[in-house]
Amino acid sequence: MYVCSCFGITEQQVRDHADKGACTPRQIASACKAGTDCGGCVRRIQALLGRGACPRRELADQGDPGVLGAGISALPQPQAA
């Protein structure tokens, strides 16, 4: 069944990305774009991810700074005038 009709992403694809470590809707979006267009699928993605054990989430809870921004490219900082 499709979760994201904007990009044709299925429940199985979301589960596959979760199995590879994508534990949040933002990380799923980084992996396959699901949830980045209309946003109508974000709650369904959250439901699929559930609240189960996630190694990356556990590292983030422990304060590992490398995990918090995983899969997100740094935004350029404005230059001081």
C-alpha cells in the first residue's frame, strides 16, 4: 500500500529504510523524499515507525551529536556584514 502518493513510496519501502536506521520521519524523508511535498503522509510514516527500539534514537538520547543531524546536510550560515 502507498504511504506517500506524491513520490510513490510504499509501506514496505518505509519499513526497509527504518530497518537500515531511519528512525524518524525526517530521516525517512532524507532517504526517499516521503513527506517532503504535501506532508499528508507524515502521520502515517510516524505510525509505521512506531515507538520501538531504535539504535540511532538511543544514541541521540545519550547526546551523541553525530546522530542528531544524521542525513541532513548543513545549511549555509549568513555572513556578517
